Amino acid sequence: MVKTRFASAALALALSLASGAASAQEFVAKIGHLESTAQSRHVHLEKVAELVKERTEGAVELQIFPQGQLGNQRQMNEGVQLGTIEGTVAPAAFLGGFNPAVSILDIPYLIPEDAAEAQALRDGPFGQALLATFADKGMVALTLWPNGKKQFSSNKPLDDLAAFADQKFRVMDSSILLEQFNALGASAIALPFGELYTSLQTGVVDGEENPLDTIKNMKFYEVQENVVISDHGAMEDVVLFNPMFWESLPVEYQDVIKGAFTEVIPELTAHKAAAVEEALQVIKDSGTNVRVAGPEERAELRELTWGPASEAYVAMAGDTGKALLAAYEEATAK
């Protein structure tokens, strides 16, 4: 009898604790992305999830799903729109089909090289106007997350900007990037990412543009003789939530989530920089020729490409694109 009473009491206590835990966890969000668990995006999404859980006392749980576990990026974007998942952190380059306005980030040297200036641009009127363009696309865009800069590589010499002439470069399917290379006298070919290694190896294209850690991880340096550190293209992520989920959150929880995503940016940037530095050493050790473009060359590259890339952007994004470019010019003029 005593054992029975003890078991009943234990069961009641367990049920009570389980009920308390269930009531404490009021909101659960599944957030998908494409990177591996070792990469900067995932590491700091986990950090955000920890901060949110702690600061909401367990009421909000962000469940992070890396490596396309919830689908490819297009499927995750659609999932956020439909509400089958609550969020995704997506490369801006993968969002142009949903929202042409975000392709402004493809324009060379749009994001300042100085980290503080870059963050001020994201946080200021330009960045907020860019995020607002997702509102009528069935998404709440919370913030921009830095995810590195693109560099050039080629099997042919890249000793100066004149060397780009007549070379063939692989790009994502973007009219802005096509015009970027056209402005340098090069030709650009849109190819799927999965075909790039073989295309470089067989000479379908001479070169490509990607962050150094991507060039290392995908082993492109094995089939490329030259790399130029130009930092010409910003790789920005957009943090996206489903509107119904977001609006269901109390304002104080929204503020906690926003604050956590912003708070980890310095750590995220440092983590990415360390990965890039390690990649640079691997590439150098492989025997690939690495050259750093100086300030004058970068300024010339920006001058050559800005106009054609901007015109291609406005042709694609229309009046919204014009307004964003104006907001950008006003912000950077200050």
C-alpha cells in the first residue's frame, strides 16, 4: 500500500512538472538554413536560440535545422510564406526571385569595408527600407546578417583589372553580376553551383567569385591557379519569419529575438573572419597564387562596375529599386 501511494505521488509530481514545462514553452519556431553545423551561420543561430530561451525564461524556443534539413532554400522560403515553418536565414543572393529589391546587395562594393560603417548601414534607414520590401511578400524580414565577402579566382592571370578581359566567369543567374563582368570586358555564364568544380576543371569557364571559405570547402582552389582578394561582393543573410507566427508573439518577446540577432553580429563577424583566414592559408599552401587588390584597384573596380550594375538592378527592381538606391546614396553621403 505504501509503495502504491509513493508511486501515485511520484506520478502526480511528474505530471505536474511536465505540465509546468509545457506551459512555460509557449512558442516554438523551426528555423531552417543551408550551412553545416561548423559554419558561422549555424553556430550563431544556436547562440541566438540560447539567448532567446534564457531571456524569455523558456517561453520561446528556436529550433535550428541546418544543411537543408527542411528543404532547399526555395522550399524554405515558401515554407515561411505558407507557415509550414516559422523562419529561415537565407542568403540574399537566393531571394531575388521572391523579392527583386534585395538584389541591390549584388552591386559591387555596396557594403562598406569598415565593419562599424557596414553595421550602421544595416541598422539605418537604408537597411530598414530594404527589410521592409519583404512585407508584401508574405515574410517578416528581421535583420541582415553579414556572411563574408566574395573574391575572384581564375585559371588565367589576374594581375590587374585589364587581365579580366576576354575571360569567362561563372556567376549566379543575376543580370547585375552579368553586367559586373561585362564592365570588365569579361563574359559571365550562369551555371548551377553543383557544376562549378567540373566547369573550372574542364575549362567551360576560366574563373568564378566566392568567399574564400567557400573556395576552400568546395576545393575550387585545386582547379584554379590565381586568386585575387578584392572583397568586392557582400554576402548578406536575411533573417526571415512567418508573419502569423511573428505577430502571435508578445512585443517583449519580439524585442528579445531582434536583440539577440543583433547582439551576436560582432561574434558572427569574428567567427567568419577566422574561417576566412584559415581558408586563405590552405589556399596559399596549395600553391595557388594569391594577390591582394589595393585601395586604388578596388576604387577603380567600383567605378567601372557601379553604373552598369546599378542600371541592371533598377531595370529589375523598378521604382522600389530606385527608392532603395536613393536611400543608400543618402546614407553613404553622410
